Amino acid sequence: MHGTAWQKSTFSGSGNDCVEVRTIDGVVEMRESDVGEVIVRITRQKFAAFLQGVKVGEFDRHAGVCEAS
């Protein structure tokens, strides 16, 4: 297997409760750092679409984020 080391956002700080990503054999893997044995594998294209959705707020309702009234 050829891949990169697990990486987390620089916004995550030093805690152990963040999402980490890496690429391995052309696939993107994601995991929560505190539950490292659970890994989600997706294509690069689907990961790019996921990131775009995050940027435009597509998943905010799932995180309990409320819009200002």
C-alpha cells in the first residue's frame, strides 16, 4: 500500500477529537481520531464533492448550527 500519513486540520488544536484524512492507493480515507479503527473510504471525486458541500453549509443542519434570525 502506498499512502500518506493521517492529517488533521490546523484548526483542530491539540485535542484528540477531530477528523483525520489520508490518501492510500488513490482512495481518500477519513476517521475520527478518538475512534481510529472506524475508517470511511471514498473516491477523490466524492471527497471533493463532500468538501464543497461543507463549504456551502449543506450539512450545517446536522451539526445543530442555527441560522441567525
